[in-house]
Amino acid sequence: MLSVTYATRRIGAQPLFTALTFTVERGECAAVVGPNGVGKSSLLRIIVDDDHLDEGTVLIDGRTPNDRSQGFRAIVAAELGDQAVFYDSTVREHLDLLCASHGVRPNVDAALIDAGIGDLADRFPHTLSTGQRQRFALVATLIRPSGLIVLDEPERGLDVDGQTWVAQAVAAATARGAAVVMATHSREFADRADVLVDLG
Ligand SMILES: Nc1ncnc2c1ncn2[C@@H]1O[C@H](COP(=O)(O)OP(=O)(O)OP(=O)(O)O)[C@@H](O)[C@H]1O
């Protein structure tokens, strides 16, 4: 599903990572780990075509990332901590709109209940707490159809129950055949991953 080959990214003359090579198959979860500033988010941004490699290749289902392509956007679902929201649409309305744009009608309320925020469906996203908003952002990423799910520190801001929910949601996604790649500072998430990409 995701193939990263001899990938090198530099900031100025300074290499972030060099000749990085790994693959993530459908049904697998990869954890990208390493200290602050080592290049985890940069790698994820390259995968979603929001940044570029200096050398090497990233292929998703054999194709170079291209966020202008509808086909690419249909396959890749990402939560990189930069979620924008409409000020006057509720949590449920955001998810209904997102699902409609992907041509699906899942049970939005059930997904919110599963994420522990079933009581927040009629709230505006900007009124949510940090952890509630993170759960909402993750539901938005996980509820739509996808083949590759890209998550930047999904544990960010979450309490223990929230982290347990994310772990279960990621396991459910891989069980249905999606590939997941996540940057994480969670030892537990890293230990559970099928593929470990250590940039440290
Ligand atoms: N557009 C940019 N211009 C200059 N420096 C950048 C740019 N993007 C990233 N960097 C630098 O690249 C390095 C890696 O950043 P990145 O966000 O990928 O790290 P990270 O491993 O995700 O860190 P953290 O664990 O803190 O989230 C940092 O030193 C960052 O300042």
C-alpha cells in the first residue's frame, strides 16, 4: 500500500532523514518514532503530498502522492493536527458533510458514541475541549472510506480511555484492510505496530 524507498529530506543542508526505506501493507500499522524535531511530521506530510522528498520515492498503491487527484484523496485519509472547521456547523453536520462528499452514509451517531463523544453531536467543534476535539478529528478521519490512514500523534491530548479507543479504532481499520502510518510518542502504540520506523 505504502512504499518509501531511499527517501531523503533535507532542511537546508541538514538531513532530516537519509535513504529511509520501509513498506506498509494493507492490514498493517506502522509507527514512526523518534525525538522531537527528528522529522516524523515531515515524513507524514510528504506521504500526503504536503511536502516533498529531496531524493527517493514515496508510492501509494504504486503511485506518487498527488493531493490534486480525486483518486488519491479517496484513498488517503489523514489527521495531521491541522483540522479546519466551519464555525456554524455542528459536529454531526461536519461528519454528515464529509461522508456525503465520499458517497457514504455511515451511522455518524454510533461513531461518535464509540469515540466517547456521543453527547457532543450537536455542539460546534470550536466549543470542544482539546481532547474532545482530537476525538472528533480522529472520527472524521476514520469514518470515511480509505486505504491508507495517516495520523500524526493520535494520542495527542487524549486521556487513558481516549488512547484505548484510538488503539481499538486503529486495530479495526487494519482489520478491514486499511494500512495505517502514525507518528507517535506513545511506547504502547509503537509496541503494537507491525512496522517500526525509527528516525531517532
Ligand atoms: N518548512 C520548514 N522550514 C524550516 N524548518 C522546518 C520546516 N518544516 C520542518 N522543519 C524543521 O524540520 C525538523 C523536523 O520537524 P518535524 O515537525 O518533522 O519533527 P517531528 O519529528 O514531527 O517533531 P515532534 O516530535 O516535535 O512533533 C524540525 O527541526 C523543524 O523545525
